[in-house]
Amino acid sequence: MTPPADAAARDAALAAVLAWAVAAGVEHELGARRGEVVVTLPGEAKLATTVSLVVGDRALRAAAFVVRRPDENHAEFYGWLLGRNARLPGIAFALDQLGDVFLVARLRIAAVTVDSLDELLGAILATADSAFNDLLALGFASSIRKEWQWRLSRGESTRNLDAFEHLRGD
């Protein structure tokens, strides 16, 4: 087991997190937990990915909410996550106690630099953003079909459903 980092190493890691957030120009704030910084990463498919970064005694822990627990198609949904985990660069999909999906990662305190954070948070953002529509289609297809029907029946805009045209089911 890695020995606990001293206060100077933890302070340096926290300073690197804050420096990265400022340099990247992303929204950020101190979190409720000791050593926590919460950053909001702008995306495309997933408009924003919020990441909790906690500098602990031995490591920096990152956790980013991706999508809530699926309503349906559980085996295929979880199989997709497990298959994707095998190809991810130092991050992994994980579930919380409610079954909601997160991306998680750990970096040793000594490895926390602006460059390593840029690589880590870039991977989290790219993965959350690229997986989002696939996960929605797998886990919420019935709800998306109903939303299509409801909007079409009322003449409402369907622009933000374009990624789910295959679920339209006229």
C-alpha cells in the first residue's frame, strides 16, 4: 500500500487541480469534502459533465456522473459498460448504490500535475460525451419513443431528439 502523502504533497496536488481548472477556463468550486474541487466540463452530446476531484491521503479520486440507472434492457446496458471498460485509458465505468453510472479514476498524489489532470479530465469528458447517447438509447428506449410521439402529436420541436431518430417509430 502507498504510504499517506504529507501535507505539502496534498497541498501541491490541490494547487495543481485549481491551476488546471483556471487554465482550462472551466467552472469550478470547492466541494463540501476536505480536498474536493468540483469542475464542470462542457460537452456536446452530454452538455455538461460534472466531476468531483478529491485529493486524499494517498490519491486523487475523480468521479463523474454519466447517466442514471437504466429503466430497461439491463443486461445489454451493463454489458456495454463492461465491454467499454476494457478499452478505457485509466478510467472506468462504475455504479453507485442506486445503480447510477459514473466514470471513476485514481491518480497517486505524486502523479497529480496540470498535464496529468488534463489527460485524465480529457479522457473523462471524451468518454462521457461519446457514451451518452448510446447509453440513453440502450437504457431508456421506451421513454425516448414516448417523447418522440408526444412531441410529434403536439407539433413540438424534436431537434434535441435527432440522435435518436432510429427510435422515432412513426
